[in-house]
Amino acid sequence: MTTFIEYLKYALLGLIQGIAEILPISSSSHLMLFQHLLKVDSPGLTFEMFTNMASFIALLVFFRKEILSLLKSFFSYIFKKNERSENKKQFYYVIKLVIAILPIGILGLIFKDQIENLKSLLFVGIGLFITGSLLLVTYFTRNLRKELAEVSFASSALIGFSQAFSLLPGISRSGSTIVSGRATNLSLKTILTFSFLSYVLISLPISVLSIYDALKASEQINIGGFITAFIITFLATFFTAKIVMKRLKIKHLIYFGIYCLLISSLALVLHFI
């Protein structure tokens, strides 16, 4: 029977996953730190699949209008040969999203086992230090760059390669897209929209593979705890995305940069003591 404390544990894990998945602070690192500090065992692959699926569905719901518009224009351009400028623009936007997810998808499959072996507080600390440093560089060079509203093929390729580094512990996926997007002069809102839509696109095949891995692992699951984590993750992801899309500015990156450096220090201290 699931106790209140166990439900609370699953709720906290879901809350951390939902918030940290959206913010440029690395969700996997925070989950690992939380489990280490509170001496909580990892709930396993099935739990990861549940929470990642919850974040995926939350962003799918949040960006439902944009996604439906993209799909409608994409297929209209292909099958109806409707070359209206908006359809053409949306068609190429989808192509750019595909370009942006190819590196992380391919490298994630090839180096899956090696990446799993890097999951330690040492690598979390190093990764968070890199994430924090790059966010601070992006903040301090904010006035040196223009703000473009349209993603180019070059931007999508750079964002794609930077996202691949988020396979490593401590490297934030949203943080890497912000850094690379600003390097190509994209506005923050443009970067965030592109980043979250690319997350939705890559999450679909990842979720299918995660379900396969979870079934293969034959783990014993806590249905009540997992459902609790799923609901909390969904709500946390949805409302954090809503706040970030409305409120996040370039000037806020300094706080996330400093925060990542502090959490990096904590991870390294915990590793060496």
C-alpha cells in the first residue's frame, strides 16, 4: 500500500521534472540531485517514460494551435500543391524542426549506453557549470546582437547540434537552444517556440522507444504513485511553459546562469565528499 510519504515523493519528482524541463537548468540533473540528497532510489525507466510523456502531452496541449496550423499548411503544401506564401513558410518551418532534432535523435540512439554510464554527480556538476557559463555569456553579450523573428536553415542546424549536447548530464536542452539561437540573432520568443516545438517532435519517437525499454525491463510499478507524478508533471510543465512564454526575458538569463553554477558546485561537493 502506498503511503503518504511515497505519494509526496512521486509528486515532488513530477514537480521537479515539469518545472526543470522547461527552464534552462537541466531536469535530469535536478532529479538526480533530489534523489541523492533525500536518499530516494530512482523509480526506474517506466517512471521516466511516464513523466516524459506527461511533459510531451502538456506541450502538445499548450502549442496545439501552432501544431495544427503547421500540420495543415505542411500537408496542404505537399498534397494540394497549395503554394500560398504562408503554406510554403510553414512547410519549411517543419523541415527546419526536423533538421533540429536529427542530431539528438541519431546520436542518442548510437551512444545510448555510453550516455547512461555518464550519469553521475561529477558529470552533472561539469555539465551544469558549462550550462551556467554559456547562459552568462549569452546574457553579457545580449546588446551586441540583433533580434530576428524567423528561423533560418543555419539557425536550425546550429540549434540541432547544440541540442545533441543535452544528451550529456547537466547540459540543459532549453539552455543550449537559447544559447545557440541567440548566437544566430534569434529573438528569445522565437527560440523558445522553436525549442518547445522541436521537443514535441523528438518526444514522440523517444516515448515509443521508452515504452519498449520499459516493457523489456519488466519493472514493478506503483500505479498510484506514477499517476500522481504524471498529473503533477503535466500541470507543472504546462503552467511553467505558460509563464516562460509570457515572462522570460534575456535579462533573466543571469539568474539562471548563476543558479546553474551554484547547483554545479553542490553536485561537485556531493560527489567528492
